[in-house]
Amino acid sequence: MVTLKNNNNNTEVPDQSNEPEKVRTLRHFPPYGSINGQATGETCPTCRGTGRIPRGHADQLVAVIPCNDVRLKPRRTKLYVCASMALCLLLCCLILFFLFPRSVTVTPVSVLSVMVYFTQDTVEMEVTNLINVTNNNFVPVQILEFDIQALFYTTFLGKTKICNMTAIKSRSRQSYTVKNNLTISDEGLKNYCQSTAYKIHTLFLELQMTMNISYLSHTEQLSLESFEYIDCGTNSTLPHPVQ
């Protein structure tokens, strides 16, 4: 560095023509964290005390925000937090209300008809029943399988399985016609049905119904028992409600 003498007061003034650009830049900018030019803090972590940002590091710029900046103290913070919590709670309650599993009920309605066929060894009957399935859920219910079997006291008469029943829409009731094929091979019951000494050949049957359903990604089994009477002598059984 070259020094020059001042003829007036004989003081040496440094020649700034050959000073590095870094030194000259620092003369115009006070040290990081100072106001009057005296360094009272640490070196700026971004420019490392040079006053310049290296090339390609512009995205790493550190911004210094005063503590009294209004952006650091947002207004109505408690109101926004409470409103967000209330909205989340409302959404959770709505989801639970609509997706909470509700009951699906099977109800036998009536006997529509009974067709009787006499053979040499048995009495064949085709009993047509009407049942209602009620879906109280807000989602459709798929019927996977439906079984119905008939008993006369402890004597097993027949069982029918249905796998092609249509789905039940949400909050609705669907009626289904189910045909149950029964076979009477017991000698005493067969003689009773074929006897001409009786005008009405009444049998009280116990129906055991089982339905497998699927909804909301899980399966469920419904069971129901009911009783009905039919005439096993002729095809004269009239439609009547199931008790």
C-alpha cells in the first residue's frame, strides 16, 4: 500500500487506488450487528463479512426481520386456531355419523304359494316366501349368500341357498321372493299329506334363515327364525302372512 503526504498538516493518507475491492466495500457497510460501525456481534452467516453474496448462493440468503415486525405477531391467532379445531371436529362427527355401522334386518312377510307334487316315495313341495331386507346404513349393502331351511319339529325337510341376490341401496327396503324346495320322505308325514280323510293337511314349519352381507369393508351374518303353516295335501294353500 502506498502512502501520500499531506502538505498542509504533514499527515500520511493511505492511497486507496490499490486497495482490494473487498476492503473498499467494507468501508461503506458497517459490520454485521452494529449501528455505529463498531462490531458488537458475529460475522454475517450469509456473506461471511464481505458484504457480498457468492455466486450461486442467492437462494441461501438469510433475512433479518426486526422483532417489532407485525408479521411476527399475526392478528386473531386464537380465533383461527379455535375455528380450525371446530371445523375438524365437525368433519369428524359427520364422518362418524354417516359411516357408523347400522343394523340390517331380515323380516319374513308372507307365504305366497305352495305347490305340492305327489310321487311314489315322497311328497315334493315348492314353497314361495316373501321376505323384506331393511338397510339402515348410509351405504349400499351387498348380499353375499342367503340360506333358508325348513324343519317340522326335528324332521329336516329341505334347504335352499341363494347367491345371486341384488344389493340393497342405502336407507331403503328391498323385497325378495324366495322359493324353498321341500321333500317329505317320512312315512308318517307322507301318509298324512296323501290321506283323503282330511280336507286340510296343515304342517307347521320352522324356518331358519341365515344371510351373509358385506358393507363398509366388513362382512356380517344375520340369523332369523320364524314359523309358518302350509297345506301339504293339495295346491290350495292361500297366501297368508308369516307369524
